[in-house]
Amino acid sequence: MSSHASLRRPSDTRGALRSAGLKIVPGLLILALWQGMYSLNIFSHLVLPSPGEVGHAIFVGLWGGIWWRHVAVTLEETIIAFLLGTITALLIGAIFAFFKPVRDAFLPYVIAIQNFPKIAIAPLLVTWLGYGLAPKVVIGALLAFFPVLVNTIAGLQEVSDDEIELFRSLRASVVQEFLYLRAPNALTYIFPAFTLAAVGSLLGVIVGEFVGSRAGLGYLILQQTFAGDIAATYGTLFVLAVIGVTIFTLLSLLERRTKFSRRK
């Protein structure tokens, strides 16, 4: 058994290295293209700083501790918005899935609210809720809400008649049918929506920070742009991208872990 495992390890390592290389190569190509455009003066250096200048701005901002408070504020707002949006969507999605009259009555209004441009209602939310945590969380929760709602409804309803008949022939209760049939089926729909909801939460929070905030990465981007520190602005955008990719990766790992647990 151990000999077979040891034989598999080199190929597993090579596969992991190949996968890492495939992810690194596009980044290196982008950096090379970026540096080439900077060196050839294709764009003004006031608009496009060099990768080295951006890297230095990131180092100074993080090492000097200037950005950490803003990163913490944005992460806190994003996590709260994500939890608020997804939990609300799961509850309302379950109600809509099992009570068709309620769904027919309220779903058009939910779709109408979703179609409001969030950048347009952000100033209203700031006016109503102030410059604190609330407006950013609400905007982020609104962007997280809809994909989870739709996938929750679909996942709870997309169950075959044969499976339902099997559970009923076994005299399973409504609770057992939900726990052992509909909920596991819904997870395959809901987890992909979680990744969209997480990214949406982050984007919504940044929009709220643009409109009215005293801290956060969105606020920091505005301050850096007004001050003409374009390298630092690019650096903050890079930090935002890293946060988004990290959240996406963590949720993807959780999804794979959950699928593995269900198979076991």
C-alpha cells in the first residue's frame, strides 16, 4: 500500500508543479507586456507606472502599516455583507421553492430590486444610513443575494420524480426528504453561487466606500487618485484582486471538501 502511494507521489508533485506553472506563466507575460509598454512610452507614465513602482508602493503601504486598517475594514464589511446576503437568500429561496403562491407574488419585486443599478442607489443608502458600516454592508448584501436565491430555488426544486417516489415509498417525513434529498441536491447549485456572491459582496462594499466612507480600500483608492499617487492606486487594486482570488479559492476548496464528504 505504501509502495503504491510512494509511486504516485512523483506524478502528483509533477502535476501540482505543472498546474502552478500554468497559473504563473500568464502573470509573467502580463508583467512583461506591462513593462514593455512602460519602456516604450506607449502610455504616459502618469497613467501607467512601471511594475517596479507599483511593487514598491505595495511594499511601502503594507510594510509601513498604512493599508492594514483599510484592508481590515473592507474585509469586515465584505464578510458581514456576504453572510447577510447569503443567509437571507437561503431562507427566502427555501420559502419560494416550497410555496409557489408566495414565489409568484414576491419574485417579480425581488427581480425589480435586483435590476436597480447599485451605484445609483448607493448615495441614497448613504443618505439614509450614514457613513458607517451599514450602507456598505447593504450594497454588498444586495449583490450577494440574487445568485444564491436563484440557485437555492433551482437546487431545491430540481429533484426527479423517481427520487421523490422512493422517499415516499420508504415513508420518509417531509423533514427527512428535505435533509437527505433536497438539501444535498441543492448544495451542488448553491456552492457555485457562493463564489459569485463573495465577489459581489466585495464589489458592493467597494462601491459603497467610493460613495461615502472614512476608511476601506475603496476610500483609499479615491484618496490616492486625488493625490495623484497612481502607483499606489494600482497597488491597492492589486491588493483587492488578491483578496478576491483568495476568497474565491477558499470557497472552491470548501466546495470540493463538501463534495468529498457527501461521497463518503
